[in-house]
Amino acid sequence: MEVSDPGFPVRNTMFSLNIKEHKTDIVISSYEDHFLVIATQIGSMGTILHARKEEGVSVDPTFSVRVVLGKRDEPMLITCARQLIEHISKSGSSKALVLSLGLRDHSRETLKGIVSAVIEKFAEVT
């Protein structure tokens, strides 16, 4: 695990873990208006998603998730982004999320492992 230098303007953390026998590299960066999470098993960015909390008068928050680039027919990727933006919102942040998933395996277990790992390390960049 590596945490960025406090003098560097973008707070970030990088770490690796094995998920279903695939080495998975994860980078979490906190910018002024959004978080960037990159999770890759293939060494490239893969599908890029954008998620944000919709502002409104409703008591229950609503979230918008869209695929910016990549596979549009993978509902589990959208679910992964939604779970992460919900966590970000519950933590008190109004920042949007840009999520990049370059995965060999799009199974539920893989995505669950990524969500858990990101949530565990999220406090390091906030």
C-alpha cells in the first residue's frame, strides 16, 4: 500500500490484492470535485463509469450511474458503481465518482471484493 505525499495536491492510495486468483491493482484518488477509482486486472482502464448523487428535495437520495466508455451491457458494473457512490454519500461527501474497471472476471464475487477493498481504504483519501 502506498499513500501519496501530503504535499502532492491529489490525495491517493494504491494497493494490490488477489481476487479469485487474479492480481487486482486499485488506485483511489480524491480530487476537488470527484473521486477516481481505478481497479484493473488487465493493466488498462477498461470500462469507465460516472456516478453521482442527484440533488433534490426528496428525503431519500437518488443516484445516477452511467457508462462513459466501454461495456454497456454489464449490469454488475453499474451495481458496483452505485454501491460505491452510496458509500461516498453516506460518508458525508457530495463528490461524484469516476470508476474504471479493467477486469478479466466480471463475476459478482470479484466486484464484491473490489467494493469491499475500496470501502476499507476509502478513509485514507478523505
